[in-house]
Amino acid sequence: MKRQPIIAILVTLMALGLGAIGQATPSATIVIKNARIVPITAPDIERGTVVIRNGRIAAVGAHVSIPGRARIIDARGLAVYPGMIDSGTRLGLVEIGAVRATIDTTELGEFNPHMRAIIAIHPESELIPVARVNGITTVVSKPSGGIFSGQAALINLDGWTWEEMELKAPVGIVFNYPSIRSGRFFDFSTFQFKERSYQKAKKERDEKLKKIRKLLDDARAYAKAKEARATDPSLPPLKTDHVLEALIPVIRGEWPFIVEANLERDIKSAIAFAEEQNVRIVLSGGADAWKVASLLKEKNIPVILGPILRLPQREDEPYDQPFTTAKTLYEAGVLFAFQTNDAANVRNLPYHAAMCVAYGLPREEALKALTINPAKIWGVADMVGSIEVGKLANIVVWDGDPLEIRSQVKYLFIKGRQIPLTTKHTELYERYRNRPE
Amino acid sequence: MAMKTLHRLGTIVVGLMLVSLAQAEGRSSGQTILIRNATIMTVTKGTIKNGSILIRDGKIAAVGKRVRAPADAQVIDATGKYVIPGIIDCHSHIAVDGGVNEGSLAVTAMVRIEDVLDPTDINIYRDLAGGVTTANILHGSANPIGGQNAVIKLRWGKTAKEMLFEGAPPGIKFALGENPKRSNFSPPPGTPRRFPATRMGVEYVIREALTEAREYMRKWDAYRQKVAARNGDRNDLIPPKRDLKLEALAEVLRGERLVHAHCYRADEILMLIRLAEEFGFQIATFQHVLEGYKVAKEIAAHGAGASTFSDWWAYKVEAYDAIPYNAAIMTRKGVVVSLNSDSAELARRLNLEAAKAIKYGGLTEDEALALVTINPAKQLHIDDRVGSIEVGKDADLVIFSGHPFSVYSIVEKVFIDGQIYFDREADLARRAEIEKEKETLKEQLKSKEKPKKKTEEPSEKPTGR
């Protein structure tokens, strides 16, 4: 009797069956049908199907043939959107803001272009599930502090390790453009208020720019020295300078500086500096971007705008200035994306965008600034940012408009894996709502 | 410095323009106004579609589907709009000149926010533009027992005194946890650490202060008894020494001063409940109370209100277990819950924060709206005056362009006591004028300055708020 092959066949069939019915593995095929689909880069599909296979979007359309063995989700009444992208966070780098041991954004010293955020991402951060269950599947996690803070990382919010989470790292080097800070400030060393004149503040800023120029010149010289040694081994060996090494790709135009600047004078100065140094920049923060929108367009500088939910920079600015800036940029033709610049509150990213819509930005543009725009800015538009065949299956199924607060995520997929919607918050909710009377 | 002066002038110009707006657009409290054909969310009496509100003498004179208005009434057509009661922010630090913390002592019940109210704080206007009409301005959380609060209406353009909410019962700030024990920062160089340094010490400080207050009360009661026994003749009687700090705490013990207690952890919430019960008074509100959901049963049994955030968490260790379902769980267990801002920025969108209680925990629309209207009114004991759209209450109203829980809706008009204090149309119309005035002032300042070497164009100073 040929029992063994029969058992083998039965076991194989069972395994395949389990694979199709149970928790989706990245190699499983998932079909989301009867849903409204918002691809972003194509017109909305009132009732259609998305097929996910091997972690990618295999098909999307009104009439899609459904493959044989697949897990089917009937998404009638629901809407399918690409996962949102937060282009500026500290997710995975900060756990509790007041606890230094949990903060990995800010290394000591002024010039840290060689610090790599990607390897410091804590995959088990409780903040990560909280963010993704509101539809944010991908974020830029960036260092801060000093002048060159380090290398920012673009990550998907799912993975056993940072390696599995990594989508692209680095996406740029964070550059805290030295600001001319004049006026009254609080001096912690003497615990007093002090006054700094514009002239003095500008002088301090110019000193810093001098140092930065020298560093970039050194990096150019270092690059040359490296090239020379590649062709002429007789030259004495070059000691590795990690700081200068990290700046070479910026000098070559491979990586941008992510310039953190909010004041008009700093933004203008940064743009001029970038031109002078022939480096590519992405403007981050950009609170005064509305004042220099045409300049940003002229120089083709993308803007990572946010946080939107903040107070105006100046006492006498219109009360809605932070909310109308996005509209101004859109009308000027500037490419922009949104950021929360946060960690614990990344889940509120859609509401930053929504506030701009309330104050004049077309809703479609807000959605783009949450999806395809950041994908373009960070150079990953072939991987994420829309529901298109071939892209990663970062897919979110909503029961309503993602920009509206009352909408809920019903299904969440990152790289084709269905992510459970449980978080620390839902667990505590379940536990304590059931505390006995 | 010239730029600072320009800045001041600019602010004064704005302030003046906004004051004149308040006076020109707002009417005297005698003006009769009819807001017609809106969706009126009364909070306590349901929602009226295509309804109208008649305002007279600063009060709500009539609400309903059919409201007759006198011929001389100013009519505001609110077709397609939504009207809600003015939002009440139960935890705010706007309009305070200087710091909100007299942090030098662990018990500062004698200091008063009312003494340092700053009616020129631009955040009053910004929060008004978000629909806030009443705010509970609190002392900070540096001390286990802080200072006295001030409940104000955001009457932009008026004096500090005129902003005070007439008749609002007095309150005081208590604070538990990391802030009063100062575990998140080091003292300035050369300064010793201040007691308490633990949650144990926090309880002790409050216990000790309340004990002193009780003894103070007894001394004064004994003195008054003696005076009464002599039919008011007090010639040879020496009264006890007056102590403003202990007087405020005696008011707490007598139930005359509302305690608003900043707290996070379940254990400290329970601690204060038991301590208050021991001393025979009730905590009016627990503030922040982010772990309130864990001891909702005890909070409800004690009868305290809870004023919390919608979804902030993880900024401190004691906020790590905070969940956005807090408001919903506590509401379901019978606690009167409000959502507050503790932030001039968040106060601009408390309507949206209220919507989050629907998303996280499934409160109904009325329950959610109550979190920022009638509930904080109840917590502050001013619900006879504000917090819902009912005949006889103050005409504190907000007109939204759409449903207040929709992210796409914005505030169009805000009434306080029947006067318009914020009008978006008027605000927009004034902007060009204000810009021109600012340019004129800049030119004037430049022509007065000594000719300087031409450097980069200096613009406005960063406020870094």
C-alpha cells in the first residue's frame, strides 16, 4: 500500500489550504473586491478589484480576473487607498520624549553627516503600530540637532528588523540650516532672559556657514584624493574620514540635504547656499515657504511641509497662515509633501493635510502630498505612493474618507502582508472596558 | 531695537483693528440678532434642522424651527451652516503674563492667575477663531498645590477684568506625578532639589497642607465663636494671624473652591480620591487623568469630573499608557468627561478633538459634543450660564461652515454674550489693510534709522512659539 505518498499529498494540500485561508504570508494572493479604489495617479474606480501577490500589486481595475487560489476580501462599501507617507518623523528613534534613554535622534557635536538613523530604528516601538493603524504605512525617520544631524531613513512600518523595514536609506542628510536668531531668548546657563542683536546673530550665522563651506571643500578635496588613489596606487594611503565620506554623495548630487528651515531669511539663504555649493536640497519645515513660493518653484525645490497643526510663526500673522501655506505652494506649482515632525502623533498625519483642505487646498492635492508626491521627492515612486501594478502592496482599506476623523481602517497591508489592527491602545482598551463593576 | 519696536507697533495696530472690529461688528448687548435656518446642535435638547436662534440682551431668547424676530433684529442667514454652543476649554494657560508656575514652593495656594491675566495675548484671538468662548486658565503643574485659577470668556478687545467670567466659582490647581516631583529635569546650577521628589512625598505635601488648613479653620472658628459669645465685642480678643494660603485651602475643605488636579497614573488618582474623602471634600476635576480609564469606577463613585486629551501620549513615562479611548471608557462608566487643550494650538480645533471620541470608543454625536460644551460647563459649575443652546443661557455661539466634526468645516462667526467677537469675513477683509499699515510703519522706522551698511533684509523676529 502506497501510504506515504498519499500522506505527503494530504499534508501538502493542507499546507496550501492553510496558506490560502489563514494569515497572509507575503507569498499569498489576496483579492480585495467590490471596493471603491483611489489609485491617486489614475482616476478613482467606483467599484473594482485590487489583487496583491508576492507583496506587490498584481492587478487593479474595474474588471479584473480573480486568480484561482486567493484569499478574497469583499470590501463592499469600503474604499481602498495607498498607504500614506509621513515625510518627517522620529518614529522608531524616540519612544518617550522625556526619557533620554529612549531618544536616538541627536548625537553630540555639530557635524554628524555620518550618523545613520536606519540602524537605530527600534522595530518594536509601541508607537509604530499606533501610527500604521490609521493608514500611515511608510515614514521618513530622521535625526535632528547640530548642523549636519545625520542620514534620514525611509521605512515601511512593518518588519522583524530594521533591515526588513528599510525601503530606502539614506534618503538625505539632515541639515539644520543655521538660523539668524535675533531678539530675546532664554539663556539656560545663567537662567536669564537676554537680548541678541540682528548684527550679532548674523555674524554668528556667517561663522557657521564658513565652517560648513570649509567642510564641504574638504569633502571635495577628500573625494579627489580618493579618486587619485584609485588610479595611482603609489600615492600614500588616505586615512578614512567618515564625516567627509558621508558628504561625498551629497557633493555628487546623489543625496540631497534635507534642509530644516522655517524663516524666510533662512530659506532664502539656504537656497543661495545650495546653489553656491552646487548641492541638491529638499526644504523641510518651510513655515515661511508661502513668502518664497515662486523662488522655490524657480529653483525646483521640493518642500516637506509641516507640522500644519501649529501656531503662526509671528504674533501678527493671519491666524490661519499655517493652514493656507499648502494652497499657496500648490498654486505656485511647488512639489510638496506633508510631515508631522513627530513620533507618537504620526497617526494624525491625515488631519494635518485635512486642515489645508479646509483652508483651500484641493482635496486631490492633499492626497497626492500624502502619497505620490513624497514618493517622487524621495525617489521611490516606482515602489510606493499609488495603487499601480508592480508597486509594493502598501494598501489601506477604509470605511470612509481617510482625511475625516471618524473614518476607520478596516484592513491594512504592508508589502502585501495583512497587518493586525491591534496596538497597545486597543489592548488596554479591551482590558479596561471589561474591568468588573 | 528698531525691529522690536516695529513688531510692537504691528501688534498694536492689529490689536486696535481687532478691537474696532469687536466694537464695530459686535453690537452692544442690547442688539437683537436672529441666526436663521441653520442646523442647531443644542447638545442638551437634540439637533434642530433649519432652526433659528434669537439673541436678545446677550442671552438666548428663543431657539427652534419657527422663531419670530422683531423687525429691528439683525438677521444672519446661516443656511447650510451649523451652530453649536461656544466651546469651553477646561485647561488653558493662555492670557497669562509671564510664567504660569510659582514654582519656588511646593504649596502656593495664595497666588492667583487673576493677578497676571494678559488680555493682549494673541492666542486669545486664535482660540476664539477656533470656537472657544470660555476658558479655565490654570496655574501650572510645578507644585503639588498650585495657585488659584481664573475662568474667563475670550472677550477679545476687553480688559483683563472684563474677561473674567462673572460668578464662576473659584478654583485651585493641584498637581500629582512627574511634574511636581520634578523627575524630568535638573534644577538650575547651584539650586538644591525641592521636596517632594517622589509620589509618596506628593501625597504628604498635600496632606500636610490640608491638615494645616483644617487647624487654621478651627482657630478661626474658635475665635469667631468667642466673638459671638460676647455679642460681637472683640476688644480684648486677638484674632489668629491671617494666612492667604491657608484661607484658600480652607475654602477647598468647605467645598467653596473647586480643585482641578493634574494627574496621570491610576495610583495617584486613587490616592487623591482617598485623601479628599479623608478630609471630607470632593475633587472637582481630574486634569489630564490619562490613566483615568483604569480607575473610572472609583472616579465615578467619588463624583469627580475628568478633563483629558483626546489622543496625546508617550511624551512622559506617566503618559505611556494613555489611550485615545480614555474619554469613551470614563463616559461609559458614568464620569462627566471633558476634552481640553492645555495648548493654545490645540484649543483651535477642540471640535475635531471631540470627534475623535467617536472614532475611539464610539461615543454618539451628542455625547462627543458634550465633551467640549456642557460637560466642561458642569465641571466648572457654570452650566446654568453656558454649555448648551437653551433659552435663558448666555448667547455664546459658534457658526461653523459645515458639521463641526468634519475636518473640512471652519469657524465663521463666534458670539459671546450676543456680540460677535470673531468674524472670518471681517478678518479676511482687514488683511490687506493691515499689510499696508505694516509697510507704512516699516518705511517710517527705516527713514528714522541711521543709514546702515546694507546687509540682508532683516524680517520679523521669530517668536518660536
